Amino acid sequence: MTIDVTAERIIPLPPAEVAAYAMDWRHDAEWTQGIREAALTREADGGGFGVGAEVTRTAYFLGKRIDYVLRVARHDPEHLLDMVSVAGPMPMHVTYTFVPHPDGTLARIRVRGGGGGYYRLAAPLMARKVHSSLAKDLRDLELRLRSAV
């Protein structure tokens, strides 16, 4: 993998509340940097959202439109959402975790990915941009959830 970036933030709300909002693909464009659209394009084997479901996202990163599909590899509704790309410009693995913390929830997003050509050359810049975006995502997630209370 070319990049491996993690950002975390303590959000003063219970993990179940934070995870329920953050794992709902219908909210992706509300709090995730660059995502303009998200759609459930394949349901899980048992229906709905879960392992095997696929979400198609349209994002803009470094001025470029990126369309990609993430498949849910692991899903624990109150604590973990682990997704891998199955279509898009580069391999990507995104993991969201939400664990109890004395002040609420420790929310963490980890992105691993890479590829050849442009993406390999831009890896150091991309890692910084991805970390900055993830930190903003978590800030926006907290702001969104706290304004809803």
C-alpha cells in the first residue's frame, strides 16, 4: 500500500449514536470531505446494509472527480465498518471504528490505499491531504451530531 493514514477524535456522545449516523451511507455527503453523492448500489446478502453491501461514492480529491465502489467486508453496527474498494481509480481500504471512551466515543478512520502512476508519485502529498480530510471529517461528524441534539 502506498498510503496508510489514521485520524481520530473524541466525540462526547455514546458510541451507538455516533456509529449509527456515521455508518449510514445516506449521510456520507453530509460529513465526509469531497463526497458529493453516495448510493447503496448492492444490498448485503441478507438484504439492506451489511457485509457484502456496496456503496458507490462520487468524490472530488485534488481537483479530480473520483467514482468508486466500496464493499462492506466487516460490519459491527455499533463499533466497526470495514470497507474495501471493488471499483475505482486505486485500491482502497477504509475502516471506521467507534469505541467507548470516558468522555464519549473515540472515533477513528483509517484509510489505506495506493496504486501506480500519478497516485504513487503523489503519495506523500496524498497522505497529508487524506489526514487533513479525515480530521475534518471527524470534526464535521461531531458538529453534525451535536447540532442534532
